[in-house]
Amino acid sequence: MNQLIINEKHLSQLPAVELLVAMGYTFLSPKELDQQRQGKASQVLLEGILYEQLKKINRIHYKDQSHPFSEANILTAIEKLRSVKYDGLLKTNEKIYDLITLGTALEQSFDGDKKSFTLNYIDWEHPERNAFHVAVEMSVERNRNLGTARPDIVLFVNGIPYAVIECKSPKEKLQQAVSQHIRNQGEDFIPGLFIYTQLLLSINKNGHLYATVGSREKFWSEWKEENLSEGKRKYEKLQSLVSTALPDTVLAKIQNALEIYAPVSQEERLITGQDKALYSLCRPERLLELSWKFTVFDNGIKKIARYQQYFVIKSTLERIRRFDPDGRRQGGVIWHTQGSGKSLTMVMLTRCLALDHDVLDPRIVLVTDRDDLDKQLENTFIACGLEPVRATSGRNLYRLIKHEKKVSLPHWCINLTMPSSTARGLKIPRTFLCWPTKATARSTAVCPPACVRCFPMPVISDLRVHPC
């Protein structure tokens, strides 16, 4: 009988792939992966899958009829994604990020009438319509013909290499996996893979660190989700996924790809720190949401939300969607600690509001108590591609808020830095920063001075939220 071998493949890589498959990813064997890449180690897009998905998720709606994109347009869209000119890792990643999040405009003729229509690479609003694949030990050709590099796990969305995962045994530090990620992004390694990547993850059985492309080691973070108000059932779904027995044919494909030939126990196992990280960050709907709504480029640096930013924005959106008996939306206060990333929280909240179909024509008013904070927020919004407008007077602010429409504005008060003693004494804010979003109809945020007097506030996660 063979000796059972215990290493990172058994303790981390194999359980990770099994959970990913249980969450909805399709496993690609090395042979299937090679076929999709046409035998080229330099090619990282799975163009066959991408071609089929672009046809599936895109339709042209014209004169009350639905039409497919032409073959030529599908091929043009693939070529645009494949041939983005390399201009350094982060600049190129930003160009590709814009392309996959905004789509590309393509012309098509109907009855002699040529018009431009948007083709999307990913169906953001319906995650189930996308194709999710997972591959292991994907060999990618290094720059300057210096051999190849092989990330442990690569996740694909519609054939686009979307996330890269490095696995370690519990005896090894996660920082070693982080160092591998950073090394592989270097010019002498495989930046051609990472220009498409939206999430990086380092895992072992007991823990994880996550980041995005270009992040330095000190900015890799841990995602915490276990203290949320999910009640007693918070891990039932994850436990059922962890306990899912894969079909023998699929399990054999995974084990052969990992060159695991010793028997592997199929008994029900306990949830590990690695399982929690993969479920929190890589389940299909969460993976797409994090990159679509919670990733920004701040002056050329790519940043993804930390867990406290993500959950406070989600709770904010839930409150904004509620109405009181008089038809007004409910407000509240978000209390930030120093260094918690309040400026980026505001940017991401603004982005989420602009993308939310339940909140029409949102207008965001940021009120600060210091000139330097006012300038910091304005610069952050500009660096993230938004166009803030600074009100020069109360009358000017009124015109910005009125936005040429008489609407009943609800309120959402964002207290950025002030301790309770300062907030209680606040009378009239001195400076304002207002960003009218480019959407279509009614409202979100104006803050009456009284709402800064709502103390004490209950703690939710690392931030505090309280209704006005």
C-alpha cells in the first residue's frame, strides 16, 4: 500500500480546487487547457470559451427586436482584448479593466442603417450567465524566452484569466506565496498573465492574504467575514460545499493534473481558514462584484476594498433602499477610524450608487471640517476618474443639489473624521464637495445638521452605523 504523502498539494491545492468546483467552476485538465490555448504557452486567453460566451451574453436590441452580434464583431472584440498594447503592468491592467467593465462599441448594420452597439465581455448583473473555469499548474512563457512559470491555480471568467492563487502548506509562511506573486508580476517573469488579473490570493490551510495587481507586500490583507450578522446558519452553505462529493471522473482529472496518485480521503472534513477565504472572495457572484464595484485605480495604483469598506457600503445601500411611511429614504451615520480608508470608501460608495438601478440620479454631498481633508477627498475622486465639483457658496451648493429638478431629497450623513465632542458642537459646515453622477432621475444624499448629534452609535463590523 502506498504511503500517504502530505504536502501543499494535498493540504491546500487539492481542497481548494475541490471547493472551487463545488462552487460552480468547471475544472480544465492540462490537455483541455492546452487545447484552449492552441498549444502556446505565451497565450493566456482561452479564446474558444471567450468566443462562445460573447455570443451567449450579448444581444443587440434594435426596433423592438433582438439580434446577435455578427461573427466579424465577435472576432473584433476578442482581438481588442488580446492586442492591448503593453505599457507597463499597471497601465495595461487599467486599460484592460476599463475594457472588460465598460465593454467595447462595435458598429453593425440593420436594413442599411449602421449604428454603434456595446458588446460586453462579462455579464455583471447576471453572474450565472458567465462561464467560470479553474486550472492548476498553468505553464506560462516568461518574457525574453527565459523558460516558464506556473501559478498554482488560475481562475477564468469567460476565458479571461481573472484570479491567480498561490498555495502553501501550513508549515510555510503566507509571505512566501505573496513573494511568488510579486516575483511573477515582474518584467522578467509573466506580466502577460497579470495584465488581465483582478484578484490575487495567497492561501494555506489555516489562513490567507489577498490583494490586487501591483500591490506591495505590506498592503496584502486578510478578509474577515465570520463576525457578520448571518446567525447560526452562516456556515451551513459553506459546510455543504466543503462536504460535496465530486463525481469520480472530475476528481480523477484533478488528481491527475496535480500528480496525486496516493489515495485521498473523501470523508467529511471541517471548514478551514482557506475554505472561508475562497468562499468569501472567489465564489462567482462575489468575485465579479469585488472587481466591478469595489476596485478603483487611485492615481495609477490599483486598489481593492478591504472587508470593512465592502460591508459598510453594502449596509449603506440596504438602508438607502428603504423608505419610511412618508416616502423618504432612511439615513444614517458611518463612523470611520483613522486610517480606515474613508476617502476610498466614499469613492466606492459613489460608484455603487451610480450602478444601482434602485437609486436613480444619485447626488453625493461630502461635508468636511478641514480644508486639507476637503482637498484630499477632491484629489482622491479626481485620481479615481470621477469629476467632483466644489461648491463655492451656499447658493452654489443649492444649485448643485437642485440639479434643475424639484425632487424630495432623502439624507445620508457621512461623518468623516470628527469625534463626538466636535460633532455635537458643529453648526454650519464650512466647505462642501459635491459630485453629481451621470445617471437619470432622482436622489440620494443631503445631510441636515441635526443628524451629526446621533450618539452613541452601535458597532457593526469595524465601522459604526446609526439611523438619524
